[in-house]
Amino acid sequence: MKAGLGSSTSFAVCLAACFVHWKCLQRGNAHYQFNEEELKRISNYANRCEEVVQLYMPEMDARVCTYGQICRYRYNIKRRNKDILLKVPKMKILLIDSGIRLNKYQQLEIMAQKRYSHPTNVDNILVRINQISKTAIRNLAALYKFITKRNVFLHKLQEIHEILSINIQLNQKWLCELGLSHPNLNKICTIAKTNKLPGKLTGFGGYAYILLPPDVSLEFVAFISEQILEAGFTVTMTTVSCNGVRIDY
């Protein structure tokens, strides 16, 4: 909890899903999986719950936890925020606990102060991050197109992965420029870069992730994990882009 990994949102989604499932059973209906309408209700219920508990809650968090997919999200202060779920194949990552916990309200205050004192520089960085995000979205969407034809388009998959790696490294670079990173997180990213892998902080918590190539070997995972452990951090191998909330009998 309080690590910025969506644990509280996941709990809210599971709680909402339990009540939706229970309602169906009370009606005497056989209920083995959630349909689209039920998933929308679960996401909305969880989002309302988090608005009360967290005071501030981007609606995309509940969507990601409900559907399990990577989400394209754009904040718009004048119009309704827009998020779109992307069809992205499962991707392996190393999730590393840096041992520190960043306060999201303090981070937001840092951003506000920097933008007030150096508006042009900060705006230029934000424009670059926006461009990086758009490039990453295009390539994440392209992954789904080529993953089903691995033998034919293996070179294309490798090319997309290399572009995503560059995007991740650039994103981390500009977050550092904005003062939103931490020495521990920077150290993890340096370990990743030394092994020719991209690393980046996950958000306002205290975790970083390292994107692994599609054909990574268990030996290489063990090799880099040992370096991370020796540096004093804990590491877990996991995947992103999954099934979301579901009924498990």
C-alpha cells in the first residue's frame, strides 16, 4: 500500500466486482463472467470509492484495474478527459522497489513551483514528454498488429521494442530534469542502462520498472536481478497488459 502501484484501486475494483456478482446471484442468475456493461459499472463504482478515500483520483486507474489493459489517457481541463484502452500483448517487466516513498502532493507542488519560476523551460519539457508519449502509444498499438505473425515480422517486433526502449529512457530523463525522480530510482535506471535495457519510475510511489525484451532468457533475468539485489533493492518479474477483474471459481 501507498507505493503508487494501484493497490487501493485494485481493492476497490474487487470490492465493487463482488457486489455486482452478488447482485446477479441474488436474482437467481447463473453468473460466470462479467459482461461489458457490468465492467463499466465496476469501474465507475471503484472510481467513486477512490475519490472519497484518496481525495484525488484519475479515473484511468479504475479503468486499468478493471480491464487489465494499457490505457491511453489525456487530461483536458476544458473538456472531458479521454481514455482509450489499447490492445497490447503481454509484456514482461522487472518491478523494483527503490525503498523510498515519494509524496504525490509534494511532487505536484514541486512541479507547480518549477513552472512558476521557469515556465518556458518546464513547458518545453512537457511538450517533449507529450511527443514521447504519442510515439510510445503508436508503437504499443503496432505491437498487437505484428505479434500474431511472429515469424514473418520478428524484425519489426524488435524494431518496435527498440523504439519503446528509447521512449522510456527519454521519459525518465525529462522526469529527472523536472526534479520528480530520486537517487535510488536513478541508480536502478543506471543498472538497466548498463545492461542495455530501459528503466523508468512508475509514478508518485517509489518503484521503477525495467522493460524486458520479448525473447529474454531466464538466465539473463537472473543475471540482472542479482545486480539489483546487490544494490540493495527488491525485484519481482511480472507482466503488464492482462485479463483484468474476473470471476475465479
